[in-house]
Amino acid sequence: MPFQIPRGTQDLLPGETEKWQHVEQVVRSLCGRYGYEEIRTPIFEHTELFLRGVGDTTDIVQKEMYTFEDKGGRALTLRPEGTAPVARAFVEHKLYGSPNQPVKLYYTGPMFRYERPESGRFRQFVQFGVEVLGSSDPAVDAEVIALAMHIYNELGLQHIRLVINSLGDLDSRRAHREALVRHFESRIHELCEDCQARLQTNPLRILDCKKDRGHELMATAPSILDYLNDESRAYFEKVKHYLAVLDIPFVIDSRLVRGLDYYNHTTFEIMSDLEGFGAGATLCGGGRYNGLVQEIGGPETPGIGFALSIERLLAALEAEGGELPVRRGLDCYVVAVGEQAKTEAVRLVYELRRAGLRVDQDYLGRKMKAQLKAADRLGASFVAMIGDEELESGAATVKDMASGEQMKVPFGELAHVLAKRTGREE
């Protein structure tokens, strides 16, 4: 039986990888404009990092982590998300002592969660995210949200909606927690087993339940916005004010709590509103996590960030009928007839590539007609043909594949001429 890819994973083949490269190029460019620098953390971390950082009452920790024991008996986990590893690196490398504050970072790479595979959801998926550590300024919240929106706008997504909420500070959450327990406890048996378990450990997570989202208790649950103290309410008002200054529209959803324990104050999601894609499908989520760094052993440090799935981003783009400006074709395909011509082709192809051109040649010993067909299939803009006549004159016969025009170009000038004709001149 032939080997098959593990369930919940995917192969990205040529034709698809170019889309990923374009998205990655766009987000890296935008992060540079916003002053964010890249950080790369290991694919696996000590399990305790996620138990403490993400929260042992979350679905990620309880149900979804890929955890294993190494030969030294240490419990390790394939990273299910990016924030806790970044916070760990921030503490371990003492980035809180950097003169450049706040520390603004971005990352991209594979994450792993044992979930039921479905459209746009994989067990190995690629996440892009940013983290800002060291500032509790509401303007930073607005900047992080603006960057997320800018990414989707830059890539051409049209049907998106920003949803925000505030979870308040510790005192606000404590008061809201007590109200939630009172609201749910008499009828908690009507909800799923997960909700029943969360009543005393983390009742806020009940509002995030997908099974019981339609239950009447959810609709009538106390709103966190009614329990914000003056400081938390003022913070949220400033975030909304800055978003208005940036002309970024948003809606407020008091039941938006996100799925991780470390969030406080601002939380947000960017959703797709496209009919047929799954209206309300979350494309991006994030928020503020002022206690996370302390939780994993660092100094008191405020933080905020977001993460988005590149798979879901591309799925949303496809659903909207958007096309990314990716180019796959060659600048030139070198056709050689005869052994001496083949030797010259090998030299020319290398020279053209060193000049910055996308070039290929035949490696299957095909006839001239078959080589020309290969050039056409590969989307070559030009074909440079070399035979006995070209070797004698020292000039290739160059054909413009779009117009059919042909011209003689000396071998020594070929790189310059093709660079000029293809717009690749520096």
C-alpha cells in the first residue's frame, strides 16, 4: 500500500506555494513598515510552558496538544500557538532589558493541534502572528488591530468585519465571574459536559462553547461590559477612540472572550462576512495579555498580539474570487540542438541566472519542437535558440513568445537584452 499523508495535514505543490510566498512577502513587508522584527522559536517546547501560559482549562491544553516524552523523560509539546513561546523567549533572553521598548515582534510557522479536520482547519497549520511586549498604551492595541486589518486589505479581502470586546482587568473579571456562576449554576445540567466542568474553573469559557451557543442561557448571560470598573471602561473607550481616529469600523460583541486563559482588557476577532464561506467565520483573533509574562517567570510586562491562519486567509480569498499577483513563468527558455550547442546552453543558462533572470533548459534530450512546446508550457516569455548557425555567428536566435518576433542577439549581450525586455534591469 502506498504511503499517504497523515490526516489533517496537506502537501503544498507548485502553483499553490507561490500564493503562500506572496502572502508571506506581504505580511513581512507590512511588519517592516510598522516596526516589527521577526522572531523564530522552536517547533516544540516544554509542556509546562503551555500548561501555565495557555491555561490548563483551555481546550487546547485539555484536548488538542500533541505531547510526547523524549528519551530523557521530559514532557515536550509541539507548539499549538505562538504567543507563549514568544513570551518565553522574551523572558529567557531578557528582552525586557532592551533599550528599544516596547518590543515588537512577528513570527510565522507551523502549529499543531489535534482537532477534527474540516475545510480550512488542519492538525498542522501555518500561523502568522505579532506580539508587542512592554506597553499598556491603548494606542498599541489600536496599532495591532490596524496591522491585522491592513494585511487583509493589502491582500484584497473585501468581506471582513472587526469585532471587539473588553474583558477588563482582574477585578472586573472577578466580579463578572461571580455573576456568571450565579447565572448558570441552577441550570448548568442543561449544558454540555465541558460547560459543566468550566462552571467553577473558568465560567467565562462557557460563553465560548460551540455546542451550546444557541442555548437561551447564553443570550441572557451577564455582559462583561456591565462589570467593567472605571479604569477598565476608560481603557476600552480609548481603544475605541483610536480605532475611530484610524477610520477602522468595528462592532462590539460582549460575548467575545477568545479561547485562551491569558487574555484581559482588549480582545478582538476579524471575521469573514462572505455568504457561503461561513458567515462569521473567524479569520484572525487576538487581544491583550498583561499577566502572561509574569505567569511564566518574567517581570511584570504588559503584552498584546494577534494570530491568523494563512490557510483560512487563502480560503477566504478564494471564496471571494480574488487572485493574488503571483508570477510563475520563466523569463527565458534556452533551446539547444546538438552537443556543442548543449554545452553553450549550459554556460548561457548559468550566466543568465546570475544576471537575475528566471531561466531553464531541456534535460531530457528532446528534439527542437518538443523543447519549444516545453518552453510554452512553462510560460517562458522568450526562447533563446542555439544551433550550428548560432554557434558559428556567436549570436542566439531569440523569439518573443507573445508577439512571435525574432531577433539575433550576441551571446555576450543576451543577459542585458533579456533583462531590459523583461523589466528586470536594476
